[in-house]
Amino acid sequence: MAKKITEVLGKTIRKERKERNLTQQDLADKTGISRRHIANIESGKINASFEVVLAIVKELNISLDNIIYADLNDNYKIELQKMAVQLSMCQDNQKQIALKTIDFMLSEFIAANH
């Protein structure tokens, strides 16, 4: 069963906070978010607002991608980064075609699985 986004978000924030030797109270003081709210986010009990996530990401000096793609396999992350670089080398009209093609194919795959 897939992890809930609140669990992934919480585990990622906890990991990043601990890597910086910050307590929940330290992060609360730096962001203006209550320690209890941070504890609830880290435990996956609540869904943090976008504004709260941005404040935490900014204070921890991490990319929002670290949060969004935290649960992705490293191989998928590498492939996505490689595709992003390739896409950046295309002209605008080519980018639109590539993105629409990928979107269509993914929609078809998802529909076939449900």
C-alpha cells in the first residue's frame, strides 16, 4: 500500500531537520510555526498547508523537490532529472509536444490500470 503523503512529508521533514541538528523547538522558533504543529506534521497526523511547507523548506534550505519526490526510487529521480535536462535543450514548440505526449501516455497507462 502506498504511503500517505502526510507520512512521506513528515518523515522527510524530520530527516532533514535532524540532519541539521535542529530540535522541533529550534525549527519552530526559526519558522514561527508552533512546536506542536511541527510535531504533528512530522508524525503524519496532519496535512500541512503549502505556506507552512514553504516556510519549513526555506528554513531547512532544501528544495521543494526533496519533499515532493521524497518517496521516489533514486533511479526514477535520476531518470526524471535526465529527462528535464534533455527537455531544456528543446525548442519551446518541441517541449510542448513532448510534455503533451508524456501526459497523454501516462493518462492512458493510469486508465488501463484502473
